[in-house]
Amino acid sequence: MEDLGWKLASAGVMAVSALAAGKIVEVAWKAATGRDVPREDDDEAALISLIVFAAASAAIGAVAERYAFRAAKKMNSRRLRESRNWG
């Protein structure tokens, strides 16, 4: 059975990394285009803008989550090793 602490920590890490990646993409989009992030309910937004923004968001979010999960996994394995050596 998996450790409840690990499940909570990994869920938290994923949530924080997704939020951070979203903010990074928003800032990068604004800097690159000079426009606000396109919203799907905005009739003025071009379809290509929506597609490019969605693809960039998904790609950066996936990379951020992967590295955040790997870092959390490494910290958890270190914690488990230390707790085994303690007892």
C-alpha cells in the first residue's frame, strides 16, 4: 500500500507545478504577442491563437509536471531511506 503522505505530497506538487506553468505561459504569451491570453469564449480571438496557446500550455505544463514529480519522488525516496536507517 502506498504511503498516504506520498500521495498527498505528489498531488500538491502536481497542482503547484500546473499553476506555475500556467502563469509562465501567460506571461510568455503576453511578452511574445503583446496581447492578453486568448479565451475560448472570446469571439475576437482567432482560432489559430487558441490552438497555439493551448498547445504551448499543454507542452509546458507536461514538462513542468514531469520534473516536479521526479523531484518529489527523489525527495520521498530519500525520506524513506532515512526512516529505514533510523529504525
